[in-house]
Amino acid sequence: MKLNVFIKPDPEDGGYNVSCPALPGCHSQGETIEEAVANIQEAIEGCLDVLNKRGTLRGLIKDSGMTVEEFVSKL
């Protein structure tokens, strides 16, 4: 499964801000686009881990037929 992310330049501090709209509150940043993408991937994995521990991740992947590990590996 692929999740969309939004990357936008940070005009005040430089670098880039990035967010994953499918996971509210999942944001990160980086000095370069590559760093921002790497950082949001880590943030997404952390958000999914928290959702899994709360038991709410099952609702997100229930219809996909994937395990949590398979879901995360496809990010």
C-alpha cells in the first residue's frame, strides 16, 4: 500500500515540511527533499506502530488482507 505525502518548502526556516494526510498528526521535516521523505517514512512507521498498539490499525488495513508487517513494508 502506498500513502500519499505532501512536501512543501519552509520559507521561514528553509528545508521542507512533509505530512501524511492519511495519518492525522503525522508530520516531519528535512533540509532536503530526500531527507524529508526519509523522515516521513520513519514518522509513518511510528504512527502505524502506535495505531497498532491501540488496536486501531486493524480498521485501516482490515480490508487489505495484509498483516501489519506487510502493510508497513509496502510504505
